[in-house]
Amino acid sequence: PSTYAAPGEAGSLVEYRSRYDHFIGGEYVAPAGGQYFENPTPVTGKVFCEVARGDSTDVDRAVEAAWKAFPAWGRTSVAERATILNRIADRMEEHLEMLAVAETWENGKPIRETLGADIPLAIDHFRYFAGAIRAQEGSTGEIDHDTVAYHFHEPLGVVGQIIPWNFPILMAVWKLAPALAAGNCVVLKPAEQTPASIHVLVELIRDLLPAGVLNVVNGFGIEVGAPLAQHPDIRKVAFTGETTTGRLIMQYASQNLIPVTLELGGKSPNVFFADVAQEQDAFYDKALEGFAFFNLNQGEVCTCPSRALVAKEIYDGFVADGLDRVRAVKQGHPLDPSTMIGAQASNDQLEKILSYIDIGKQEGAKLLTGGERADLGGELSGGYYVTPTVFEGDNAMRIFQEEIFGPVLALTSFSGYDDAIRIANDTLYGLGAGVWSREATTLYRAGRDIQAGRVWSNTYHQYPAGAAFGGYKQSGIGRENHKMMLEHYQQTKNLLVSY
Ligand code: NAD
């Protein structure tokens, strides 16, 4: 029962091509090695297109095409670039439903999220950076009566961007918008699990950008990502993905001494203080919703609130109510607008999650709900579905320490404020956190004491442009989603002039 037809069905908003090449210098270009790989949809597990399998020759071509475009693009006025970014946003808005279906079909996430959040956020991101670049100013400093220091922002040149599969279009736009706004040309490598939705976007907006400003090379991490990050002619690499891959990216970048920004993994705590259950009111209800938020995007979110810390005083009642909320999360066809949890993005990811469920059982965590692959029947039987899962255990366990990236919650209790902060910070990661309390002082203190780049108070999973996003500790380097990101894509030029 779906109001959105799947690709290939009558009335579908998106028609994928059966084959996607690279997009280099404004043209579709076949891979130098002549190889393609199959791309299945996680909704049913069936292959729906094949995709160029890139290699270092394709990366070379893309970097060359980008440098060819750079002299003109780097000198466009900020007004021109802002106008183009706004036009891209307008075009995306006109085709919002089509982009949402494309992303849902390729990634397996519910249409209500792609339609209501992912694509609208991507659109707003272009508009935000269109505004930010126009508002950015250089500076002048007086050195002495006859001498002035002028500071200008200049683009870096050609930059490499490597993205994951969990929010394909949004992750691309988080990187493209500031880079293009700042006047750079880009070589983008989509995740091998979700290249097609990126190409749907590129086809939609390609006429708005000069040839070579945006180039897309498809393929695998080692075959395309590694040569891109090591390329002697790129001036920066921006990466989102796993912490282990992030370490490699830093090593690659060190060969050419180029800057990196890294958005990596997380194991975010969601902390419920005792006063949450003081009354069974609308606030309590909102907190329960927050407890069940680990299911958003099937748990495939770097900031997934994958550890719940609940005050001992309220533990039994709050957890019982929270579990009811988790069991009510509706799983179904991702294109059905009432579906709240869809398919995991790939078979590998499904297997990784199931293996962590086994690990949880083996290490003695208590399974409170879920814990299995879901068979949704019919054509969905071949898809990659997992039931929302909650384990109760101890923060030292692997399921509390390692990123599972699935709808699996690791739940524990705490005794008092200091214990809550100790457990929250007992992790390698420091990306996101949630704190829930009726007391503003508790929220403020916990917000400052938790070592994470983003702490949500009495809410979770909001990602507005203008709120800096990035990690402490091993969750990354740099902040996206904010005008400060522009400077990560710029050089500072100083002219020291003696009059
Ligand atoms: P991944 O690191 O396996 O892959 C990410 C990208 O890097 C893909 O395009 C992949 O092809 C490429 N890649 C893989 N190996 C590479 C190599 N050796 N050299 C260059 N490129 C390489 O991560 P994933 O499994 O695709 O994504 C999930 C991870 O991303 C999770 O850890 C998640 O927390 C993280 N993530 C972080 C954020 C954030 O903003 N912090 C956002 C989304 C996802």
C-alpha cells in the first residue's frame, strides 16, 4: 500500500538509467577500465542499475577537468555563485518528490524522512551557503601610518570529497554547498552503495554549473577514494565515513600536506534524568519519543542515540513505557508514507548488525525487544530489514562501545549526575548526545560536561543549517553545516602594502 510508485512502475516519479557512468568535465564518461558493478535496492534486494567502476585513471581525468574549470569558476563573483546555488536549490525544490523517491529507493529509508527532512535540509543548505558567502568579508589592518594589511579569502582550487551511503544526497550537499560557494571545483566520490541518487541529482542540476566545476567518479573506496585522497593535485580532502577510514584519509592527505575535514563515527549517549518522569505529561511523552529515536534512518546515523542512560529512580517505569514506544515504530515498505523504519542500506550492513546482535547475546546483555531480521513478506522478503532492538547491559560491553549503525539500542542505568556524565563520556567517540530534564540548569551543565560536538537538550536529530556540526575525540575534525565551514575551503591571502 503505497502512494508512491516504485521506479519502473506506472506513475513513478523517478526513472533510473540502467547504467551510470562517471560525470567528468560536464559529460558522462565511461570508466577507463571498462568495468561496471551492480547496484541493488535494499527495498527488495534486486539489482536496478549498473555503475561505472572507477580507478585512478578516472580520478586523474576528473582532477584535470576540475582544474580546467577552476580559473574561470574561482574568479566568479560571490553574487554569481550565490545566484547559482539558489537556482540549484529552486530546481531541487521543484523536484523534491522525485529526489525523495530516488533516495528512498536506493537507500531504503522511509519516504516520510526523505520528503520531510533529508531533501528539504539539502535544499536549505544550498540557500544557507548562498547567503553566507555573500555576507563573508575580508579585513584590513593598519600596520603603521603608511602600511596596510589586507586579508582576502581565496578558494583552494580543486578539492576531493568522499561521502557515505546513509544520507546520500544530504551528505553530498553538506560538502558541495560550502566548497562551491567558496569558489572551488570538486571531485566527488559517492559511496558505492548509493551512487545512483547522486547522479539523479547531478542530472537535475548539471545545466546550472559550468562544465568541470562538479565531477563525480563512482567506485569503491580503495579504487577511487584512496587515489583521490592521495592525488598530488587536490588541495583538500573532505571525508565522511568510518573512523577507521578517517585515519587512512589523514595518512593519505599527509603525503601532499593538504588539509582534511573528517566527519566520523559515534556512539552517542541519550541521557534521561530522573525529573523526566515527575509527571506523565506532554514532556514525558516527548522524552519517550526521544528514547525511540535510535530507529531514525534505521539507526544508520552517525549521531544515532545508540546508548540510553536512564536514572535509577525512574528506570523500570520509564523503560517499560519506552519499550512500548519502540514496539510501536511501524516497519514497512519504505515508499509507504506511514512507514517509520525501512530497510538497512546494504546486505553487508544488515549482516554487520545481525552479528552485533549475536555479540550482545554472547556477552550477556539482556535482549528486551527485537533482535532479528524482519521478513516483511512478498517482494520485500529479499530486502534488508531488522526489527528495532533493545539490549540492557553495561557500558563496558562491545555493543556499548562499538558503532553498530543499526536500530540497536544499548540501555543502562546511572546513579546521580556525576555517574551519568562519567558513563556518557566513557567512549572513544564524541559526536552527538541528548540530555532530557525539566531543569534548565541540569541541561546546561550536562551540555557543557558531555564531550561531544553537538548536545541536543530535550530534543534530538535536528540538523539545521547554521548549527555547527562535528566531532570531539575520534568523531572527527572540523565543523560542517555552519558558515565557519567556508574557511575550511579557503586560503587567506594577505597583501601587505606600503603606500
Ligand atoms: P566508510 O568509511 O566505509 O566509507 C565512506 C566512504 O569512504 C565511501 O565512499 C567509501 O567508498 C570510501 N572509502 C572506503 N575506504 C576508503 C579508503 N581506503 N580510501 C578512501 N575512501 C575510502 O563508511 P560507511 O560505512 O560508508 O559509512 C558509515 C560511517 O560513516 C559510520 O561510521 C558513520 O558514523 C559515519 N558517518 C559520519 C557522519 C558525520 O557527519 N560524522 C555522517 C554520516 C556517516
